[in-house]
Amino acid sequence: MSIFWKQFLASVLIILITISLLVFLVGGELRSYDESVTGEMLLTSAKVVGEALRTAVEEGRQVDIDSLLKNVGGRTDMRITVIDGRGNALGDSHKITRPRESYSDSPEVGEALSGRIGKSRRYSSELESDMYYLAVPVKDGSGNTIAAVRTALPLGSIWGKPASAEKRVVYIGALLAAIAALLFFVVTKRTLRPLSGIISISEELAGGNLDVGIPVAGNADEASRITGALDKMARNLSGLFKELSREKNQLEAVLGAMSEGVMVISSDGNVIIINKALRNMFNLKEEPGRKPFWEIIRNRELTRLVEGVLEKRAPDSKEIFYLYPDERHYFVNVIPLDSPDREIIVVMFDITDFKRLEKIKADFIANVSHELRTPLTAIKGYTETLEEEAYESPEDREHFLGIIKRHTDRLINIVSDLLVLSEVESRDTAFGDAVDADVEEINVNEVIKSSLEALRSTAAEKGLEVSLSMDKDSSRIKASRFLLEQMFINLIDNAVKYTPEGGKIDIRISSSDGAVLTEIEDNGIGIPKEHLPRIFERFYRVDKTRSRNLGGTGLGLSIVKHIVLMHGGKIDVQSEEGAGSKFSINLPYSYRISPDDLVPSDHDKV
């Protein structure tokens, strides 16, 4: 039930109760007033009759008394009876069908014969009606009570007048109640009309619509003050929610852009916030909701770390290793937040690349040491042999000198390749004029021809068939001639070294999507599939014995990849063991350096 009907019905009930009390009180007052007036009339009549009949009573003229009473009683409804001192009736205004022998037992008569005014209300068996009696004493000249005059009226005739008046009061009260209810209906409707608008506005605000139009009246009543307060509250809440939304979006943007995994955990161990990076770390497809953290991270060491921080409220960190689905290393930092809800924040740094780099650095140092130690040991040993002249013939001496020279050349080649690799790497990170110092517009066809010419004799010795296919219209690019020659010489030299006698090498140059595509393909020994991801690492060899025998340093392909990246290009290799290899190099027409393109893969970094 609405507040309007509650208030209206309550008001109508109050009006009805008030009118009913008014009718009851007015009726009671009317009854009291009519009874009082009737009593005065009975008293006056009794006194008048008593004075008029005093002489007749004293002389005992009963006939005159009765005649006078009959004459008076015929004109009014009042019953008048004269009673002597012994209680006998001397006369009565009404004809009595069942006359009484004595009236001395009537209380009002007894009071009157005692010299006092007597009153009584009771049922009269003679008249068969409820009566109101009043008796006054009649005294002689000496003041002695000689008789009593009793007047009486039926109570129905007394109370009939107030009852009629009460009906009129009830009718008037009902009419006033109806008018009051109608007026209250109109007034309440007009008073509560703004309340319905306020309720509607409040429901809109509760539903989240803070832009709802709130009319504010100019008067200063309560409804206007409420609508004004609602309007102010809506504007303040709208501004606050917009600010909170902006901060939330900023926080989500920051967390989403972070490469570190971030997770906020409540004091009871449930996840509150988790960013995109951490979802990717654990391969979560959607928001986990308020799940327990151990259902998400699923790592015993990390679980212990988080539980320890939740219990001790002290920051802690640890390096965690995941084996599935991939081998990953994480550095986890867990910090308790100084907030009322006592949350903690877990920050996970992916250090897999750093671990891999550490291993590559260690491998590089071991490989360099091994590559340098072997020729140095041989040089030192044969040098000591020559110093001690521990050889049997001049031919042995020449043989030892040849070995020393060969290992010296190998050291020179290693150092030379390391210097070239160092120079290329320094250009990868050195932006500006220094990078473009030796950049010029060159013809890739010419560079390929000169590189191939340098190795043609070696290829001829093995009886290799070398074919060169060139696109003359799209072979000019901006690049470093020296570095491109180094790159092509390394690739062609590898093809010559690892292609058996009588094999074939195809070199093709063509245009491809705004770039020059160079393909060097051979039908040599090929590269096993498992070695392909690592062939661009420094000192990495598929067949170490064969590579050393052929004079390789293990740095050629690493140099090639760095040169390609420095020119903003891409290199791809396709190979199958026993079926040959194909290296594809894409170099753009315009020389450019992009920080993203120049970042080598992790296994090329040291």
C-alpha cells in the first residue's frame, strides 16, 4: 500500500473517531441538559400545584383536589399525584387502573414527607413505563409537612428529544467527516505529488542512472529541499564515479601494459586482481574471479611463499622454476599491502631469457676458451719441439712449421670473425650518423658476383655446379657494401664447404614486396631438424669435427644474421639432412634501422 493511501486512511480513521466522540459527548450533554430542564419543570409544577392545593389539602377536600389534578393532567403529559402524610393518594391527574394502597414506600415520596425534595427514576407497574419522579412537601401555616405533591414524566418522553438531536448531530458529523475526508484527499494528493517524483528519481539513481534530470523548485518547502539534495548528490556521485572509472581504467591500462605478472590476494587467500601478463603466464583464458590463489598458481614453492607472507605480514621473494607447459624461470616478489583489508600483492618477473642468456654466456666463454686453447696448445707444443730440436729430419721440421702456421691462421680467422661480429653488433645499437657512414646505394647483383668470384676457384676444385639467376630491374638497395660482401661470402663459402664433390649450388636474386630476396640453395649434407633453431648461435656447429677440419670458426652464421638484422631484413633457413639447405634473405630497398628489428634472438646475445 502506498504512503498516500496509508496517510489518507489514517486521517479518515482519525476523523471518524473524532466525530464519534463528538456525537457521544454531545448526546450525553443533551441528555443531561434535557433531564435538568425536565427536573426543573417537574419541580416548578409540583410547587405550583402544592401552593394551589394547600387549602384544599388542609380542609381535606379530596374531590376538589382530584378534579383540579384531572383538569391539569388533561392538558399535559405530566402525571401529578397528591399524597397525604400517611401515604394515601388524595388525587391523581391520570386515571389509575390499578390504584396503590399507599405511596409511603416510594423513595421520592418518603423524602418529600420528610420535608425534602425527592427524586427517583424507576419502572412503574401502574403505568407500565419507566418514569422520572419528583416530589415536594406541602406545609401548613405552621411549617409542618401535611402532604406531598409528586410530579412524573415517562423517561421515553424525556430522552426522545435528545435522541432526535443526536441523530441530527450524527448526520451533521457524517457530512463534516465526508467533507473533511474529501478536503484531506485533495490536500494530501497535492502534498504528496512531489514525493512520487522524488521516489521515481530515487529509483533511477538506485538503478545507476546518475544523469537523470532532477527538477528543483524555487520554493523552500521540504520537497524542494529534498530534490535539491538529490540533485546535488547525483552530481557529486556522477563526478565521483567518473573519477573512479577513470582511475580504474588507468589502473587496468597500466596493469595490462606491464610485462610483469601482477596478482592481488585478499587476506583470506582469494584472488582479487590479476593482470593479462600473469594470465598469459598461467595460460588462463578468462578472469579467475575470487578463486583461492593456490588453484591458479599451482606451484608448491610459490604457495608456501604466499602463505608465509599472509601469515607473517613481511615481504619476501624467491626464484621459482616451472617445468610445464614450458620451462620458465620467474622471480617472485610478494609484498603485504598497508590497507584495512590486509591484502598482499604478488609480482612475477619472467627471467627465463636472463637465465638463457646466462647459459649462453657461459657456453660462449667455454666455446671461446676451447676454440683458442686447441690451436694455442698445438702451437706451444710444436714450438717447444722446434726449440729443443726434437725432430729427426728437415722434413719433420717443415711439417711442424706447417702445423704451427695452420693453427696460427685458425687463430687469426677466429679473431677476425670476432672483430667483424663485434663491429656488426656495435652498429646494431649505434644509431645516428655513425651508422650510415658507409651506407651507399649498391647493386646486389654486383656484390653477389664479387663474392662468388672470390670462391669460384674453391668451388671449381670440388667440381661444383654454380648457377646465378638475377633480376636486373630490382637489385639496387641502400646498404653497407663491406658487410653485404661478408654476409654473402660466408653463406656461399658454407654452401661450397658442405656440398659434396659434383654437387650443385643455385643463387637466385628477385624482388619481393618492396625488398630484394636472395636465395642460396645447395644439395649438400643438410642440417638435421633438431639443430636448426641453434645454427645462428656463436660457435655452434652441427658436426664439430667436420667443421674444424674444413676451417670453420663457428661464427659465420652468427655474423650473417647480425648483418641482416642491421639492414632491417629477415633471414630464413630450410634444410633437410642429406638433401641440402636453402638460406633466404630479404633486404628492403631503403636502408633502415628499427629497434625492434635489430634486437637479435636470445641465443645470439652475450
